[in-house]
Amino acid sequence: MEHNPTDLYEHLIHGKPLDFTNFPLADPSFMTNQELLFKRYFKVYMKMKNPLIYRRYLNNIFNPPGIEKDHTHNMGILQEYLKESDQYVEDILSLIPAEYRKNLELMPKTKFTNDLFQLLETCFHSKDKREIYEAQRKLCLTKSFFVIDGTKNIKDGKKHMKFFDETLNNYLWLMDEKTQDKEFHYKTGKSGIKLVDKKEGDDISSFMFRSKKAQLHFNTTYYYNPIDIYHYKIRFKREYSSPHMLSRNVMDLFKEKSSSVNLVKRRRSSSILSKMIRKGIDSPVKINDILGVMFIVKERKDVYKLANILETLFSGPFSWNDVVDTISNTGDKKLLNKYTGKGYQVFKTALSILYPENILREDYYLFSTEVQIYTIEGYLRTIHSSHFASHRRLKTRQIIFGVLPYLFPKEIYGTSILQKILNDFIYRDHINTQQYLQNNK
């Protein structure tokens, strides 16, 4: 089930309610809004008072019917997921200025409870409203991480990544051509980032790329002219692999070193869960960028050359979905994520690829990959935190606006603290926020 989620600004300023349909245990009014589900959890909790039944439930949660594992083994898995949930919350908090963070930090009782029965006991018997909520939220996040791990397109993600890489090696890259280091010089100003011919003056920066030649070929037949690819990166969303190289003058929005990098780095599935929450998605199957591919070419004409090559290689319109082009077609910007910063230029699509399930290539299924093609100038905008189109700023906006209200509801933590965080963020990120407000009137 999908819905159009409410973000922090809409919730606080316009009073738009939050929809917890897909994350019922994160609902601060779970007992009244989800009465039937609440009663089912309570019945399970009562049965779990019998240690043998608790062991049976735990075994059936983590193992298919007919598979019996030792209780110590099952408890170890449970504790790993519960700790992952706590660390995810702490990663969210790392994006918030320290003066506000202390009001949202995990309470000790729920933070150090890594037992399913004890968390349910807190939910049903604690007198502390916040303690009850944090136990619910911990169970909610734990369930979500478990669902993510059990999803086929995620379990097979590394296989898909290897298959895509091998496809390019076989049909795109000119293997006899050596890679070349190429340095580009650029200026950063009010009009954005602009490439310049040579390095001169204090206001000029440089960036090194390692380029490789690409030309579509099948057997000994070659198509299109060769093209220089200055950077190619494939990443699997479940495991940390920074989609962007770091420039020499990256600055964090909140002046806290590497906070937004840690958000992705510390846990395997954090970015997937964050996307599910802010997009109102109940299953990771509906996320089309579990696998992501990025190409960087020199200029705009090369973007479309490469797009034509990939279209031929991967059956074009038959497999391309949700094509967005903000390089030539500025009207496509409305199709981007609503938190995308001003000046973000990309050609991207969700590409459905046939994957052979066995070595004989007789059985196939589709997996989705997001392809992004940048010019060098467009890419440089995404790695400068001082620029409106910064990838780091985008990720921070997505968390503050789209995730924070669902995990720290005002009914539990108070409207005042959330309003202060929102005001602080709008002040520090005012240009992007003004654009967001204008686009969402």
C-alpha cells in the first residue's frame, strides 16, 4: 500500500496529519488507531509469558516452517536487529544540531533492552508515554530491517551488480584502451560551477578524473563513435559505497564532520528504510534504485550519446521507465524528488534488466537499476556541500523533512523541539528550502 506522505513542514505549518498505515508501530496513537492489531500483539505477549512458547515464536520469526534453530542462535539474530534499530535512530540524531539532540535521545530502558518479550512488556505495562513509544518504534524498525533483508531483489543485489558490470565489460568498455588521468579546473560562484581552461588564481579549484573509452560492440561489430567516460560507479544501496567522490573543499551543512556520511556508512539498510518512510512505501520491492549506476561525461552532447548507447544495449523504451532529463528539459525538474536542490542537472532512468537465473540462461526475471548520467559540471555541483545541488544537502533534507516527523512525533516529543529544528534547518538551508516551498505551494 502506498500513500503520499506528509513532511515536517506540511505537518507543523499546515497541520497536515501523518499517515502511519505502513508503519503502524511508529504511530504514537497505536492503541486507538490500530485497535485490532494492538489486541493481536497483546495476545501474543500474554502467550510469550510461557518461555517455551516464546522460544517457539522466536524460532518461527527467523526460520521457515520445519527449520529448528537453537534459541541462543535465534536470540543472537534478534539482538542484532534490535541494536541496528537503535543505531539507525542515533544516525538520524547525528544530523541534528547538538543543542536539540539531547531532547530526542533514546531513553536508557529501551536503548539497552534487546529482548522481544521485554519490549512488549514495556509497551503494555510502562506508565511512561515516551518509554512506551520508543519500545514500539524499536519493534517497528526491527521488523522493517528484517523485511528488507528478506526481499529477493536485495538478497540478490550483489549478483545483479556483478551482472551489470560484466555486461559493460563485454559490450561497452574498450578493454585494450588504457585509462587516463584527466584534471579539470573550475570556478564556483553565484551562477554555479563553471569549468575553466587552466588553473590560475586563488578562486580556481581542480578535480582529477580517471577516464576510459567506451564504444558499443557485439562480437566484432562496433556501433556509434567511441566516447570518454570520466567516471563510472555502480553501487548496491544496502551496503555502504559512497556514490560520490569527495572534493577538496566539502563542508557539512551543520558543521559537524562527516555526520551525513555516517548516516549511510554505519548500517547496511539505513538508506532503504529511510526511503520507505519518506515515500510511504510498505515494501522495498517498490524501490527502483536498490542498484544504482552513475556515469560522468564531459558535456551535454555526450550525455545523449551515452544514453543512445545504453538504450541500444538494454532494449531502450521497452525497458526504460521514469526517464527524467533536467539537463535540456528544465520542465522535468518537477519529476525529481521534491527535496532536490536548485541547479541539479542529470539524465536518469529506472532501467529494467533481464537477469538469467541459471547458468544455461534459460530462465529470467527482471531487476531494476537506476541509471544517472552527469556532465562534469553537473557532477561537481553534487559534491560541494556549499552548492545548492549538493548530494549531502539533499540527503540531509530528506531526513529532516521526510523521516524525522515519523520517528519523533510531536505527540511524544512536543511541537516546540520539532519547530526549532525546522526553523534552524530552514535558516541554514534557506535557498533550497525557499525553492522547495515555492514548488509545493
